[in-house]
Amino acid sequence: MRNWMAERKTKMPMIQYVGDKEGPVVTFLNNGGSFETFTCIRNVISKVLSFLAFVLEEVIEVCTNCSGLYFFEFVSCSAFLLCIPILAMYCTPLYEKVEKRQVKNLDFGIVSLVGLFFWIASIVFSSTYDKTPIEIAAVTFGYFASIAFTVDFVMILYKRCHARKETPPENTARLPNLAENQPLNNPPA
């Protein structure tokens, strides 16, 4: 029986500090490849902002028009809970066991939908809130989270378009195979 945790500790650390002219750079690693630092920071920021928006709206005790608050609560909690498994998958050995294209497509779909709904929820909540300091802070973090998810969406879209330009077109022209063109009864000479 293999102990994958022991193998993981001996093969490669989760976080590697690389010296640079401007100071140390933290690189997050996943079983054989590097998870880009900027991508990781961008993902973590959007999750933290959505969590802060959720916590701040949970602190609100009294509201006169609560429908916007409830919708904002649902979206901010869903955003946090839907995006954490994708982030965890990127940083664990599970990423190597599943098809990377499917994970990236799932991430793209979740980020785009969550970003869209976060914008809608922030707008609805900002139009129905009572302007208390906690509500103002919750709306502010909601807009910050919306911006973070939008930046994440744009960066994923940019990488997808950039990756398509770099891949060479497939050669669809078939070369004639001499063995296929021979009659079945006659062996090739």
C-alpha cells in the first residue's frame, strides 16, 4: 500500500520560496507543475472578499426591505462554497488525477456565473439597504468581490484565447496508406 502523503512530502513541497532580485517569490506547487502565483492570489482574493461580504451581511440585525439582503446572502455564501473546491483541487494531487481541461472548464463556468450573480446581488442589495455602516461595508465588499470575480473571468478568458492562438492547426489531410489500398486476398509485396 502506497503512502501518498509521505511520497508527496519527499517529492515536492507545497510552497517553494524562490529568491529574486526584488525579494522572495512564493510559488505554489501541485504534484509536478507550478500553480501560477498571480492566479492563486487572484483566486484567494475573490474567495476572501466573497466570504467577508457574507460575514458582514450576517451581522446585520435589522432590515426594512430584506429581499435584497437575502438574495445577497444567498449569492455571497454560494460564491464562497462553490469556488473553494476548485481552489482546493488546483492545490492538491487530485488535479493530476482528473482531466485538466474539465477542471478549467468547470472553473470558467463557476467564475463566470458567480461573477454575474454577484454583480446582480450587489446592485439589488445596494438599492434596498438601509445605509447603516455594516450594510455599507457589506455592499462595498460585495462590489469588491464582483470586481475580483470579473478580473478572474477576464484572465481565464484571455488565457483561453491566447492558448488557442498558440496551438498549431491539425493536419487533416490523410496520406494514402499503401496497406489499406491493397486487395484483401493479395499480400503486399
